[in-house]
Amino acid sequence: MTAPQRRLRLGPLRRPAGPPGKLRRRISTAARLLGALIVVGGLYTVFTPSQQATAQDQPDQVTVAQGKRLYETACITCHGMYAQGVPSKGPSLIGVGSAAVEFQVGTGRMPLARQEAQAERKTPAFNQDETRQIGQYIQSLGGGPEVPAGDNLGAGGNISRGGELFRVNCSSCHSFSGGGGALSSGKYAPSIEPATSRDIYAAMLTGPQNMPVFGDNQLSPQEKSDIISYVQNLQHDPDPGGWGIGRIGPVTEGMAIFLIGMVALVFTTLWIAGKS
């Protein structure tokens, strides 16, 4: 059988398939990319907690407007028209959050009458509602930490665990009894006796003056509640050992021992000597 006859019997030879065209390659690449995005998006949705914005999360525009008016009355001189700060007068408030306003304004530390080494607690110039309004205005400018809702943030806290956390994180400045203590350059850690639970929570969130910031990465909300519960116990629990001598610490205790104990010992010695 000749070669032409063999080709006729076997049928026509097919050209081998070549590489896919550019359009097919682009469609295939786009399909793979879309599939990868769908998989990644699904995993993100499954493992990331949802954070849906609610009406409560959005600042109340009426409250913000009222806070802006109060800010322009009492704060604008030191902190600027848009809270961007004024050199040598006051820092920027953008991003400090309403928690900083609640601590500084709510405890009367702000507005300042004059520049000093440290702002002292005094009678507040604004009531709670006005303080909240200023806080919401500052919160609307750049966000920042906020104090949770509620008037007793130590409710449900573990006093024993709070005492351990307080001794590790707070007692070096505020003393073991919360009476406060001196720091460098004329500054001091204030007594926490008059502080409310919201004052303490706001201070931990914002770190006023020389105090470090204890965000939720350093102390969880539950641990903050434990510390507040312990502080509240200090504020209301009477001295179990009798006379507390102001709870200032070993200085007053040593002075009391010297003035009372040593004097009594001297007189006792003289009395014994006179008898003998």
C-alpha cells in the first residue's frame, strides 16, 4: 500500500492544539483572582467579629453642636479653633477622645486658671451634661477612647484580683492605700479617695499627667473593673487595725512610734530610776 493510500485510510491528520489565546488566558486569570478574593473574604467574615455601626455609636449632632459652643467659650484660647492645639498654651485634642475630656473637665482640672507643674482637682466649671457635650464634640473631631456607659464601673469586679493588679500597677505612685505620693519636678500622684469609678476608668484609658496609659491591651475591661472595685473597697472600708494615721504610710507611722513610743519609754525609764 502506497503512502497516499495509507493517509486515506487513516483519515486526515489533526493539527496539535496550541497554547490558549490571550483572551482565554485573561479570563482564566481573572476567574482565579475572583475565586481567591471570595475565599479570603469568606475567611475574614468568619473569623473577624462584626462591627455594625448603630445609631448609638454615632455622635448625637445636637450634643456635638452644644459641646462646640461650650468649647469655644472655655477651651478655644488654649487648644485652638479646631482643637489643633496652641504652641506653649495647650496641646492638640484631636484623637484624645471623650474619656480625656471627662477626666480633665469632670474633675475640675480643666480649664486651667494658670500654667502650673500639675493641674489640681477642684470644683468643676461644668456640670456632667455639659462635660459630656464637650466630650462628644472632641470625640467627633478625631475619635479616641471612651468611658463605657454606667455610673458604677466597678460593679461585678473581683476585689482580691483588683488588689493584686493595683499593687503591681498603681501602688508605686498612689501608695498601697491610694493616698498618693510625690513625684519629680513638683508633680505628684493624687489621692484616689475622691475619685469616682468613671474618673478612675478615664484615667486608666488616657494616662493624665505622668500616669501611663492602660489601654485594653495592657489591662482588659474586666481587670479595670477589678481595680475599681478594689479602690471602692479602700474608699469605704474602715481601718481594720484601728487608727489609720491618714494611711500615708511608714513616714507617719515612724513619727508616731517616735513621738509616742520613745517619749513613753523615756518617762518609764526615769520613773524606774527614781524608784530605785
